[in-house]
Amino acid sequence: MWILIISLIVLALVAATAGIIRNRKLQKKIDRGELDAMPEVQEVNAECCGQHETCERDSLLAAVSKQIEYYDDEELDKYIGTAPDVYTPEQEDEFRDVFYTMQDTDVAGWVRSLQLRGIALPNNIKDEVFLIIGERRLTPHS
């Protein structure tokens, strides 16, 4: 038990010493004119994984972004409010035409855009869309 307490105290002292040394180095840089001011602490979004651009790009949640982005799919606005199970095969093909012409990196953003616009994906193409998004999440991002 004492070893744990002593280890924590030593760790705290090392961290405090490192902080003091860092602040002195930054102050010297400010004095020499290399920096204008001390760097400010930036808050991290706790709901993101730390790769904000990646999280936002691959997220299907409309809450991630409130900005509607069009993917050359303005013609799909006529389906606002249409239930996902009532699309005709011809209407589903309109969604497929847009879906198959976009890059896989744009699919999650397109789905978010549809959600924000009140357009439901037809049930018959949801599996294809989610397959692409799932594969994108499993492969490394470039």
C-alpha cells in the first residue's frame, strides 16, 4: 500500500517538475520573441474519438453536423417525407444512381445530408449503403 502511495507522490512530483520546466522554456521563447503568448489549453470534444474529422466524416448521425450538403442529388428532395418502404423500383434506382457515382468517403456524409433534409433511404438499398460505410470504418483512413 505504501509503495502505491509513494509511487503516486513521485509521479505527481515528476509531472509538476515537467510542467515547470515546460513553462520556463515557453517563457524564454516569449522573451526572445519566438512566441507571442503562452499557448492556450484547448478543450477536447468528449463525444469524439480524438480524430474529429474522421468521426464527422464517417458518422451517420445527423446531429454531427447541421449543415446540409448536396451531392449532386437535388432531385431527391421530391422524396422528403416518403417512408422507406413505399419506394417504387424506379425511385430506388434514382437513389442508386447517386449512390453508385459517389466516392466511398462521401457515403456517410450523403446519408447525413438525406437525414437532415428529411429524406429516408429506401429499405432495399440500405444494406448496400451500410456495407460501404462499414468497410470504410474497418479500413485505415488516408
